[in-house]
Amino acid sequence: MHEISIVIPSYNECLSIKDTIFQIDTLLKKNKFVFEIIVVDDCSTDNTYELIRNLSVKIIRHNYNKGYGASLKTGIKASEYKSVLIIDADNTYPIDKIPDILNSYFDEGFDMVVGARIGKNVSVPFSKKLAKWLIVKLANYVTKRKIPDINSGLRVIKKELVIKYLNILPDGFSFTSTITIALLSNNHDVNYLPIDYHDRKGHSKIRPVYDFLNFILLIIRTTVFFNPLKIYLTLSLILSLIGFFVLFGSYLFTEKIMDVTFGICLIGSIMIASIGILADLIVKKSN
């Protein structure tokens, strides 16, 4: 029988937390998994904690609001089993798909299986779709992989891999994006299964502009950590192109050729490429 730890991060989820726990517990018992349910209450200000405190689940409560990623890290570190499934507490993810995700993970030997929100019924606001599209395009470029859903909150992963990359995993909503890029950049086996995504109960905790910028910075930072040449050579190429554009533009349209500006751009381009090569050697040596 397969063993799995379920980690549910929760902050002000009084409208759905009990139903989420009940559905998961019933489903996993029906499918004969050996499991534990860990709820990490991130210092909720509603009655979330009071609703679950007497349930037969492991409850960990933060004494102040640490963030989504911090809650996941707390739950995963406290988990008993070698494999961990994470899921949100707001009933947006289809709980009935959990057995399919677990079966793919255990039977096919993947390092991580993600419930990708690309099913027939996916409720995501247009503003989030645009931001997600830009983030995914950047992530696809830096990892050289096609990523159907970079930050899905429904996935199963080997606990040892989370512990391995724990020092680079953020405390906020970028946790899932970062672990995705970390695994893909290091050639781990990741599978995606299509799922639906429903309207949430209660208010979303995501701050669109702030979290979008954080996602972009974390993708770049994580890529520099694992594949620095991808970023540095791209920047070097861009600076070189700017230099040549200035050189030929000034030759064709001005009386003075801007050769000094071209030289600065070219030297800067070479320096950035050199830093990238050095960083890549350091990364390969450390691995």
C-alpha cells in the first residue's frame, strides 16, 4: 500500500476547510492509501483553527502569518512519509483527481506529478491568465521545457527533493513556481495531468501586481542558480545587439559615428558572458 502525506496550507479558510479535509479523508480511505493529513494554519484571524482543532488530523499553527510557501515548508518538514501531496484548502482543486495523480506518481516513478489547470472547466480571471501566460513563456525559455501549469497548488512530490532545494524555496506564493523550475532545470522527471479549476470560496490572498513581479524575479533568480548561462548569455546578446544598432544607426543617420558607445556595449557584453561562463563552471562543480 502506498504511503502519502497530505499537506494543506490554510489562512482564513473557514468556509471550506472542513469540507476539504472530509473529502480528502473519505477518498483516500476508499482508495486504500496509507496517509496522514497535515493542516498548517498560518495564524488565521477567522475561526478556521477552531473548526478543525478537534478533527483527527495533524494541526500545526504559526504564531504569526508567514506565508503560503512557509506553511508548505512547515507541513512538509513535519510529514511522516517519503511522498507529499499539497493541495489548497479553498475547494478550487478537484479532490476527486487526487487518486489519478497519486497513481501516476507511484506507478510510473515520477519525481513530481502536477495537476495542470488545463481541463475543460477552468475558472481563472483574464488578468491572471495574461500574467500567467507571460510567466510560463519565460519559464519555458529558461528551462527548455513546455510547462502546462507552473504554479498549480495540487501536486505530489518526493519529500527529499523539497528538502534538497529548501534553501531557495520562498515563503510566499512563488513556492510552487520555484520548485517546478528547480526540478526541470535539474532534469527530474515531472508529469502533468489535466484538471479543472473551480471558483474559490472566500477572498483570494494573491496580490496580482506584486506577486506577478515576484514570480518574474524568482524565475530569473532560480535560473541563475541552476543555469546561469541561459540568463547571462541572453543579456550579453541583447547588449551586443544594442551596440551594433547604435553603431550602424549613427553611421546611417547621424554625422558622428558612436564608436565609443559601441565599444562600451561590446566590452560590457563580453564581461557579462564571462561572468556567465564562470557562474556556470561554479554550478557544475557544486553539482
